[in-house]
Amino acid sequence: MAINLSKGQKVDLTKTNPGLSTVLVGLGWDTNKYDGGGDFDLDVSVFCANGAGKVDNPKNFVYFNNPQNENASVAHTGDNRTGVGDGDDEQIRVELTNVPAGIEKIAFAITIYEADQRKQNFGQVANSYVRILNEATGAELIRFDLGEDFSVETGVVVGELYRHGGEWKFNAIGNGYRNGLEGLTRDYGLQ
């Protein structure tokens, strides 16, 4: 049975699931219909960061145009450009046992593509979530529903996997960014 998290809550992943080697991180959302005229295109980005929270190799910034990190242990399974339908809109596959030692945090973010031009923000997005599945069994281990706390933000860091004492844990973050992907990449040390 999955553990449902609240914002700021941290939970063990590998310690409570011995033998867990590969997970799928599923992210989903619904867009509210409004009369702005533009289609929504939300994207998942992944920042494979060092202990200081910085991405020290551009190859470790995973998104639709760079679908895997430096050794393919973190891989984006494909860009969903409409978000239509039930279930996960985008997924990231993480081989926990193969993540390079220098990567201590794997942060997952959702951003709205061309948000400023289309006059869109997370106040128009509902039912956002992140969940972690055991790839081998398909069992949902962790789930974090973001809620409706956003208004003008165009990007959200939903959560992160991080190493602690030789084990992987998950942190439910849920922090919004007004300046979307640009602000996120800057904060994670990318230009």
C-alpha cells in the first residue's frame, strides 16, 4: 500500500523496500479549461544534482530534448504534449543502483511550456501529483498530491529522491517558481 505524503514530509524508499533497484516516477496533472485559447503543454524536467544541489554536467539535466543522464540511469520515457487522459502524463525511470556516486539528489519538476506567451500558470492546473512505483512489480510505493496552492507559478519542484546513509529517500517538496524553467535551471547551476 502506498504511503501518501504531505508537503515537506520525507520517507525512506530503499530501506523500507529491500532489494528495490529500479523505480518509475510518474507525474500527472489536469488543466482547467478556460477561454485563453492556447493549449497547455506541461513538461517534466529532472535535475541530477550533487550534494550542493547543483547540476555539474549539462547531461545530468534530463528533459524531453535530453532524455537521459550521463550514464542512462535516469531516463525520461517520453513527452506528453497534451496531458489528455487518466494516469501518469509523463514518467521517469530511475535505476537507483546505477546512479553515479556524485549525484546525491534527483529533483523532479513540472513546468508549463511557453507559459508567459500563452498567459498560463499553475493556478489553471489541478490534480497534480507525483508517485513512485516499483518497476518490477508495478506497486505504488509513495504518492504526493500537490493540492491547489499555486496561482502565478509557471514551474513547480514536486519532490526529490536523495541519498542518506547509503539509502534512497524521497522528499515531498511542492515549491513553486514564478519564472518557470528559467528560474529552475538557474537555481540548479545551469545557464
